[in-house]
Amino acid sequence: MGKLSLTQFVTLDGVYQAPGGPDEDRSGGFEHGGWSVPYGDGDFGTFVEGVFRRPAAFLLGRRTYDIFAGYWPKQTDASHLIASKLNSLPKYVVSTTLDTADWAGTTVLGGDAVTEVSALKERVDGELQMHGSGGLARTLLAAGLIDTIHLLVFPVVLGTGLRLFGDGARPSAFRNVGGRTTSSGISINTYELAGSPTYGSYA
């Protein structure tokens, strides 16, 4: 059985929407796209490359799939680690509106997301990686299907936008298994799902 990991960029106020560019996702009138770009230093790049050395397959939401499929198949340098992994390994996109996928090696999972991903984890041997795909991530977090979260918190507050953890999020406990801060101020922490929260009192 595979393990599902999520690498997610968020602001200090928890926004994940459109980190990579102004037109990445303007839904809801969002005007702050590209907020992560000024912080992309060498430390950040080293961490991301380390993540991309490990996958057995990738899991993507529809919007992230469209963004990735519009860019990465055009990057044909075999020595480029991220391009090589994304273009050569199996990719699964969860979508009820996409019938076929043109990106080589992509399979469309058109049923219920929780059912499809539960079955996929049973089939994959190794690490199944999600990058971004915030809407799908929220669904899978609510179902307890994400085993590891690489949470990259950028030192910026936006005040609006889609948030990874909102009202109604599933109560969950996580174990911190590693952390660092980049030279540009990104706080990178890795958390493993540890079950349900426990409670106490300082009284």
C-alpha cells in the first residue's frame, strides 16, 4: 500500500490559492496570484528537488493538472529532475469533468474522490505525491487519506483567498518529523498524521 503525501504552499493566514502566478486562479475575484514567487530562493529549490526524488506516482486535482500539463511536457531536458519525474512517472487526475488526458502517462479518476484515492493507495507501491491541488487536498484531509504534509508557510498575509484548513476541517493530530527555515523566510515543516486530537486542561 502506498503513502499519500501533500506538498502545499500557504500564507501565514492559511491561503493556498494561486501561489505561482497572477492568472493561476482568479476564482472569487482573487487578485494576489503569484505571492510565493518572491521567496523562491536556493533553500526552497533544494527542498522541492528533494521531494521530487522520491515519488512513485503523482495525484493531481483538475486545476493543478491543467497548469502542470500546459507547462511540464514542454520541458524535455532529461537532466531536469522535476520535469523528468513528472513526464515519466504515472499521473492520476481526479476529475468528474475531464474525460481524457493528453499528458502521457495520465489516468483520469472520474468517480468519487475518496473512493478513487482509497483504491489508488492500495495499488501504488511507494510514495504517491500531491502538489498543490488545494481543493482535492481539503477533501482528502477530511477523509483522513493524507499521510504526510509538507507545509511551506510563506511570510505574507493576504486576507482573502481559499484556505487549506477552514471551518469544518476534520479534527486531526499530526506529528512534526522535520522542519527548517529558508533564507527568504519560508517555514518548511513536515507532519505525519497521528490520529485524532487529545485534550487536557491547564487548570
